[in-house]
Amino acid sequence: MVVLVRDDVELASWPLLVGGGGDLAAVGRLARLQLAARRHGCSLRLRDACPQLLELLELVGLDAVVPAAGRLGGEVGGEVEGREQGGVEEVVVPDDPVP
């Protein structure tokens, strides 16, 4: 389950439909959803995620960006940790309006 939260309040949740325990396409979708959520002052968490998806998120370095619900201490503040580089990371969406 994907859980949308703001200030530790659950706003919505929905199933993440992945076949076979998750793949890079699911990881990409989660990363894009997290960016969109953060633009609106929210964040995503995973609830009851399969171990394969959690391992894949860890492998690509996004386990702190899209944390499991039991590990709510993700990188909300944007601090640079361990193997990460500082800087701004953003995905440009063609239909995204310019503020």
C-alpha cells in the first residue's frame, strides 16, 4: 500500500500494483509520486510492502526517499547522508505548470 501523509496524518492510501514483487518501473513510479507529493507539502510511505520491493528501493538508494511505514524517519528535511551528494534533484514533467 502507498500511503499519502501530511504532518503525520494519513490523507489517502491505495495499492501499488506491481507484479512479481516489484521492479524498476514500480520504483520509478514511486519516485515520481514522491516528488509530486512533496511539491504539495505531503510525502509517501509504504505499508506492508513486499521484501523484494524494499530491497530494490535500498539497492537503488531510494529506501530513505520512499520509506516503509515502520521507518518513518525518511529524508523529509533533505539532509545529505553517507553516499549521497548534495544538490537539487528534480524531474521535469512536460505538462507540469511553471509556478
